[in-house]
Amino acid sequence: MDGYEKAIINGLKTRGHTVHYFPGGTKIKRDAITLGHRAIRSLVREYGFKPFGNYLDHLETVIYSERLNELGNCYDYIFDFGGKANENCLRLLKKKYDCPFILYLWDDFCHVKDAKKKTLFFDRVNVFSKTDAENYGFVYRPNFFVDEYLYSGEPKTIDLFYKGSARDKKRSVIIDQLARSLPDRHTEISLAVRGGYLRNMHRMPNQAFFKKFCTTAHMTVSELAAKYKQSRALLDISFKDQRGLGLRPLESIACNAKLITTNKSIREYDFFNDNNVFVLNEDCSNIDLVRDFLDSPFVPYNDSVKYKYSVRGFLDDVFNGL
């Protein structure tokens, strides 16, 4: 979520709050612990070796106890964005501070590690998935875009843009078929990978695809935002059983771009319309309709929709009444 923590912090400061960012609450950095500590943590967290669990808790509690001295003595609330906070850290924070603890999950509940145990520390849990909100009694709040994606008249020179990770072969196959169906359009499509073809071949249709679309280069939020605002359409490929919306559909609202997505749940959202959003079947059986969709006019979103999915709208909802 590069840049999103910063947007939240700046947004809260604009509302008049003093904010202390505590990134060490997620995981103690490798250079701050001994080699033995690292080995024990790996055995417990990565390999499930429970006999060392209590000792690992003790080691982390000692470190977090010292690190909490860096924080203030009183806060209006503690906010965890993403559910990444370490349980031992949460336990100490809960003991030290008598204020509301707020959690926001921008991933499906089933994909958040130790989610059930972690939510017990929080007074209010907000989730990006309507299904999770209904199933667990949480507060439903979709994700948001940051202000850098707001369109300000940039020329639209890219027909279709996509920058994602090489998560699985399904994603690569969809990209391959979509690119083949638009040979005469200006498309900029890339997948981020680690290593070469041999390391990633199980996620690729073939080596030619890897050479054409895969890269180890990283793009910052500012670089992505610039590309998005130059694009007529963005591509969004959901992962298996994804329920809530990721960032790209909301960023398409901000940058005045159409959206091609495989996430069928988008039809349930208030901003959905056939002019701007095309739901691509995962088997690409309706891919022949994409060209006409790209050629049809874009219908600008109204200000209320842009506010709702902005960082300002997000903060107004999550911290409402607190």
C-alpha cells in the first residue's frame, strides 16, 4: 500500500490531529534482533514449530516494551491500517492506552493472517468486503484512492494500461488474450516479477510472453498516477474468490478512465455503469466486446462518487463519531 499510509496521515493532520506513525508495530526488523531470535521467529511463524512460541512472545514483548517508550502517553485512538500489527505489540498497546482501537482491512478476512485473534483487540473493525461485514458483524467501508490519481486534464494517449504482479498463470493468460485482441491499440501492460523465466515459468503461458510483458522494475505511486491519468482504460484482474474491490477500480474513478475488470462483484457498487465498466469473463468468452467498449464515450463520475471513494471520504467514515 505504498503511499496510502502517508495519505491517511496527511488527511488526519488536515483534520487537526497530531499523528505518530509506528511502522515497527508490524514486524521487528531483522537488523534489530539477533541471529538466534531470527531463527526462532522463522521456526514459529513460517514452519509452525509451537514449542518455541512462548519464548518468541517473551523476546518480542521485551523489544516492544522498549519501543513503546518512543510513543506518547495519551492518544484519541490507535489505528491499524491493514491488520498487520503484531499480536504482542497489540497486547502492550492495549494495556498502555485506554482509547478506541480501530482496524481497517483492505483484504478479504480469510486472507489476513490470524485475523480472528487480532480483531479481538479492536473496538471497531472496518472491512472493504460487504460479505465479510455481513458475516462477522463488522463495519463495511470500501477502499479509497489517494489524491495523486485525481485527473486534471492530462491528454489521454494510452488506450489500455496495466501494472500488476505475476500472481498466477490465470492472470498471465487473461493479459495474453486481451493484448492479442487489441493489436492496433496503444497498450502498456506489464507484470512485476522476481527473477528470470525459470523461476516464474509456472505462472507464464510461454517464454515469449515473459520477455514481452514481465519486468523487475518498480513504479512509485506518482509514476503510476501519471500513467493512469494518461489512460483511457485500466485493467483490473481479481484473484481467486476475491470479494471486495481492490484499488484499481477506485483509482479509475479518480483518473477519469474506463475499467476492464474480472471482478463480478463490481456490479453491486453504486458507481457501476456499463459505459465506464466492462466485466470480462475469466474465460475471456466475451473478449470480442472489449473493442466496442473502448470506443464508446466515457461518462464522468459526479462529485459525490469521487468524494465517497477519496481519502477524505474514507476518513470521514472510519473516524465518524470518534
